[in-house]
Amino acid sequence: MHKIIISLITLAAAAPASAQVSFESLGVSALELKRSAAELAPLPTPAKPEKIKIGLLSKAERDEYVTRASVFRPESELKTAGIDFKAGPYPKMKYAPEELVTCNYVPMKDAYEGGKPNGMTRKFKCRDAKGKEFKVKYGEDNGELMTEVAASWIFTGAGVYTDRMYPVRLNCPDCPSDPFKSERDPGAWKQGQMAVIEDKLGERIEYAANSGIGFDETHLMRNRVEAEALAGLAMLFGNTDNKAENQAVACPKDEVALDGGRAVCRRPVAYLQDMGVSFGGRSIYHNRRMHFRKWKNEDVWDNPEACIMRLNVVRTSSIRKADRTGRDMHQIGEEARQLLVRRLSLLSRPQLVDIFNAARAPQRAPQHSAEEWADLFLKKVDTLRRPLGNKTPANFACPYGVVPPNSYVPPPDPFNQYN
């Protein structure tokens, strides 16, 4: 109808004034004209819904979320065998592996409260052409870029909640050469250099900024099997830097909702937020990062018969001797061991090769191929499966199904053995 009226309006406008063409004479009523005008009017642009934020909570409120937190996605949601890790593990890849990404530098004073990011990892924030800010970790000699990608992609394949990590090349025309160190030379960034873009899983659930969750707090988790498995992952990967802010309780983006006008999380998750110190073995301070020989020589078990795992304990570790319930923090039960074996075994050797290639592990000195890294990973998983190696009996099981409170037994004092 409105197309006809447009034509009639055009004809009426083009007619000479003496003709005195009226809309009534053309058979168009005023009501029809009004309706058509409404149809032609541009529709108002819908306002973008304001993002719901949980914000900081009280310690008690945050602890309640910890009790309900999950570590693993339901197995029914997983399609690990169909993931092409050459293209990337996420259903919607924001950046392809090794994609050249261009962005503009966000000064530290604008990017971070206090003008400086936490931790010692070289990082900064960048803004793309659409105005979206994202975190960049950089440093071609920085092994954390490799460990973060490898761990994140393996966890994704195994259905473990994790942040998304994108290995890219970065162009930043106005970036300093080393932003984490100094901003004095804007524009000196080495264009196209290796970097990793971090995309957070969701909103953090915290009682203070960067409070995270230490392993000495995971005794609050109701799902004891998943809580033990979370610690087991940290120990298997050699993650010694497991202070509280390097683990997170968070709410996936699609699980934040309003309840009585207040933002709540329907399904909180707990996960390893920072796996920068992983895939290595003992060094003077932390474990090494992405160090083939060190990780190869690091034992999975401290006491395989008792299912007590090995991890170097350092100043920044929250996995220590016993938690507040007296449970041995290095010990896992049979259910957690079986869960880890089952989930990590979902990844095939070709997929692991693709993961370690994407993580650029072969570039890390001393250099080893992605195939060698994949085989070493599979060997670690097999050590979880057969704690005593070839001597593992077919009916082997850890002493506990789930490790109980007060299970920690102090080692004998070698200087007091005769008392």
C-alpha cells in the first residue's frame, strides 16, 4: 500500500498547480495516508541491553558460590573427537591461529587501576577498530605464551572450564617496544610479533579485587571429586604458581541473571585462571615453563600406592601439606583419578600434536617437536592410569574413593627415628 501512496504523492507533486490534484480525488483517504506514513517512518534503534554485573560480594556470599562451583563441563556437551585444533578449539574463534591482529595501545593509567597490571607476566591492553579492549600477553622469549595456549586448549578438549587463549601475531602502530617495562617509546613495537590474546570465560565472583581462590579454600566445594581433580590438574602440569589469584571462581557469560533486581550466577565454575608456570620441572624458584626435559624428569607421583602426587611447593603455592580440614592436599581419590584419566584421554595424539604446534612449543629451547610433546603428554596420562607402571595390578585403586578430612600423615622425622 505504502508503495502505491509514494507513487501517488510523486504524481501529485509533479502536477501543475492549476490542476489542483487532491489525494481525495485519487481515492486515497487521510487515514490511509497516516497509516502509510507510520509504515515509512524509520524504526527506532533498540537500546543495547546494559550488561548485568555481579560486582564484589561479601566473603560469605562468595563462599556460597564456591560450594556450588563446577570444574568440568557435562560430558554430554563435549564433542572432542570432532574438534579441529588446526583451526582452533572454540565453536566461535575470534582470532585464527597466527592471525595478524591490528590494534591501538591503551595506556596503563587507563587500562589498570593503579596504572599497572598485576603479576610479572608481560602484558598490556589494546583496542581494536570496533573499540573493544582486550588483554595481550607478549614476549617472544616468554614461555608463558606457550604454556597458556597449550593448557587452555587441552582443557577445552577435555571439558575443563578455562579462559580462551588465541595465539596471534600483533600489529600495534602506537605501542611502546616493551609496554610492561616502559611507555617511553610509543610506536617502537616490533610489528607482527608473537603474542597471545586472552578472552575471559566470564565475570569473576570475588569478595575483593583479584581475590581468586586458593587451593586451601577448595575444601568448601561440595563436589569433592572435581575439587580433587582440579588440584590434580595443577600438579600433573607442574603448575607451582598456584596462589589464590591464579585460580578463579567465575560465572560464564550466559549464566548471569537477575533475581529480584540483583545479579546472580546460576552456575558458578572454578578453574585454573593462570597456567603460566606449567609443562616443566623443578628449578631454583618456580618450576620451569615449557621445558621438555624438566617436565619429562618430573615424577607424577610422590607415593603412587597412596595416590599422593608430586608438586614442588614454593612461596606462591596454595597447594601445600594439608587444607583446613586436615586433608592431604597432594592426595587424590580413585574417583578423581579416574575422572582425570577419562577426560584427558579424550584427546587423540594428532589433536595433541596440533595443540602443541599452535602453542609454538617446538620453538621453545631446548627444542622438541610437537610430536615429542604429544607423546610426553600421553605418557603423563598413562602414569595417571597406571601409577606403578607395568607393575600396576589390573584391580589397582587409590586408598580412598574420595579423600576424607584428617587424612594427612606427616612424614617420619629422620632426626627423631629412635623415639
